Amino acid sequence: MKRREFVRSSALGSLALWAGRLPGAALGQTSGRAATRKILIAGGNYNTAFVRYMAELTGKARPKLLFLPTASADRADGIIAWYKSCAPLNVEPLVQESFIESLTQTRGWDEVLLSVDGIVASGGNTLNQQAIWKAQGIDLVLRQAWDRGIVLGGASAGSLCWFEEGTTDSRPKELTTVQGLGFIKGSHCPHYDKESGRRPLYHKLIGSGAMKPGYACDNDAGIYFEDNTVKRVVSTRAEAKVYYVSRAGADVVEKVLEPERIS
């Protein structure tokens, strides 16, 4: 090898070695091509089948999947249900509570959330979830996770949170609207077939122009997005459907997106 080629090869090798020691590399940053941004939602019942699909989307043999139960106020029964859903799968299940104190929570949100392969947000109160995430800065870290290709997902509040807006039962007396993180553009309505007030309110809001068009999911049905593109529609129950709801003139149009069964 000529001297000039040897020097150039050695320099490139040293740069590669030092790049691997940078803080960003330790948190999963990569240079060059941007990561594919992935979100897998369901209208309700994010069960073992959905967790299995999320695990596949990570591309890892034994992915680290983290449950973020903020919307359910870190309830113990939800956390136990998470571990039960993961038990049949070759995954490493983790939980990050949001009601914490610094004596026992010794790692930052970024150190936790950017060190896993997938994050599942719980169901519960979306309004409270969003307020806590923003107060703690978790919303900003979740954006980093999405940008880095960490698979995000969840059902109910755990699906609604990723959209710009949607229908919610987070307030007293009646269904209302809530703002989400806005990773997925447009609106969302979970529990489309299981809560009688959801469909008429969603139609009313979209028909009046008060809410952007968007996706409604029955319980047990969901959508896999890459960036803002629907890549696959899935369900774990034959009757469960997904819909794209929009406005055409004075009419509300409900287009059925037929799902594939997953198990």
C-alpha cells in the first residue's frame, strides 16, 4: 500500500472509532440516512398480538419494549397486564412510571426512553397524560425517539396521543376534544364501535370543520404508520374495522379501510 493511501485509511479508521464513543452513538443516534419513523396504534385493546407486531417492527431478535403508563396514573393493574401481554413473547418488557421522585429515579427521561426499541403508551386520561408529558419534557424526548426509529404505539389514550387532535373522555360529563403531540397529522377517534357517543361526535366535528379529517379505529383494530403514511391496517377480531373520515362538501364521508388479521 502506498504511503498516502495508508495515511488516509488510518485516519478514516480513527474517525470511525471516535464516532462510536460520542454521546449520540451511546443513545442510538446514527449518521447518514434518517431512520424510518414508526407508529403502531389500536382503537382499544393493545394486546399480545399488537405487542408481537411492534416487536417485529423493531427488527431486533429480543427487543426492549417499554410501557409508559402516564395516562393511567401508573396504575398497578395496567402494569401487571403489560407484563402478561409480553409473557408469551421473546421481548424484554420494561416500565417507566411518570409519578417519580429523584431519589429513586436516577436516570433522565432521555436515558430511559432513548435506550429502548419500542414504547407503548397506556390508555387512560389523554388530557392529563399530555399535561404531565409536557411539564416533564417527556414530549420532547418522545419526538427524539420517533425521529430515531424507536417504534411508538398504544391504544385509546395511547393511540390518540400521537395525533394532532381527537375525541376524548378526559373531562367530566361528556366527550370533548384534546390536542396531542402532532406526530401524525390530522385527527383520531379510538373506541369507534364500543362507545356510542364517539361516532356521532366525530362526524359532527369533522362535518362542521371544527376538527381535521382523520382515522377512526374500532377496538381490536389498528394502523401501522411510517411517517404519516398508512403502511398496514390490522385487527385481531373479524368485525373490527378502521375508517378514514373526511368531509366532501356538506357531507361526512366514512371510508372503510379493511384490515388484515394478526395474532
